[in-house]
Amino acid sequence: MRHMDLQLNGKVVLVTGGSDGLGAALVRRLAAEGARVALCGRDSERIEHVVKELGATGADVLGVPADVTRPEDLERFVAAADGRWGRIDALVNNAGRSAAGFFERQDDSVWEEDLQLKLHAAVRLTRLALPHLRAAGGGGVVNTLAVSAKAPGAGSTPTSVSRAAGLALTKALSKELGPDNIRVNAVLVGLVESGQWTRQAEQRGIAVEELYATMGRDSGIPLGRVGRAEEFADLVAFLLSDRAGYVTGTGINFDGGLSPVV
């Protein structure tokens, strides 16, 4: 049996929210596969850390400080990647953070901020990248969403609504861009390792491993544990690769079986 080569060597991939947590794990995975990766985030120090770490391994990685809610920052991000490598083969709309609470306590500004971060940024970046993806003969788009997009609970707004919009965007674009050989998929995360949990553990004065153990035990996850960032990275790398060449328009739950919806 042949080794499963993901055939990502030399591909140029854009990753938003790539300096921390799931995004950083994905950047490392793609770089290990030989891809050329442009990552963006708002924290210049975190970006520099990832770029230096991977640069020491010989990986070709570009870090661009950017706020994805600013259209001019996204334009600069795409231009930087195209200027360096002259092509774009894939992108991952991964920027986002947890924002969930009770509906009556959320004013318009809460909704606007969440939609700008999680929906409009993905719309804009995908639109900016489209000419480059077409020029490359096709490519892949992966949108990082949340399982609440399919199964929203009480106190899940605005995230569940923003993510549900992202799921609709995923399906609509897969239909529209399929003839261009551009595949569009989504990964819906449940409870997964991320920088925000690390920071929460620090605020509570406990080890992040202790927090993850508690979450895995008390959250009703059938597999009994929190997902690992590296597992997320493996899944997204596969979806971007030619090995997933007949997979498009789908939202895959990455949640240890937690969601009641397939």
C-alpha cells in the first residue's frame, strides 16, 4: 500500500488566525507537508514566533500582521502572498473567537462585531483570492466554523448565527465554484484545544491540562476528551489536498461525537 502523499508540496495556502491555537497548528502541519504558507493575525509577536520557529526548519512561511475585519488588511495579506510566490492555491478562513451569551443582553454592536469577524471577513478574503485560485487551475477553501452552526443551543448567539451563515456560504460557494475546480468545505469544531482556553486557565490559576481534563469529563463528549489542535490540522490539510478531490460542499463535525446533528 502506498504512503498517502497529500501532494501539498509547493502549494501556496493562506491561513487567517494562523498565529495561535488551531491556526498555528495548521500552519505547522501545512509547512511540514511542504506547502508555502502565508498566515495573518493581530498579534505581531505571536506571528513572529511562528515564522521564526518554522523558518528554522527551512519552511517557506510568510507572516502578515492583519485585522481580518479591515478590508484593506485583507487586501494587503493577499497582495503579500501573491507578491512573494505569484500564486494562491488554497485558503483557510480560520479567524474567530468564542462569543456566546444570552440574546437579550446583546446589543447591535455585539452582533455587528461577530458578523464582521466570522462572516464578512470570510466573504471578503474568498472574493479577493478567487482570481488567484482560478489562475492556479482550481484550489481549496476551508471555513472553520462551530458545531453550533448545525445545532444551536440556548445562549449560543451570536456565534451560532454567524457560523450558520458560514455554513450556508460554504454550500452556496461549493455549487457556484465547482465548475472552476474550486472545492469549498467547512470544519465545525466542538471543544478543541486553543489559545483562548490556555489564557482562561492562566486567569483561573490552573494548568491548561487540568482545564481540558475537566472539560472532557463534564461536557458529554462521547470520546471523553477535548480535541487536539494537531487533529484539527490533519483534517484541514486533508481537505485542502488532492486526496480530498471529490469532497466539496460539506461541513464535517470535529467534536468527538458531541453534536446531536450529523
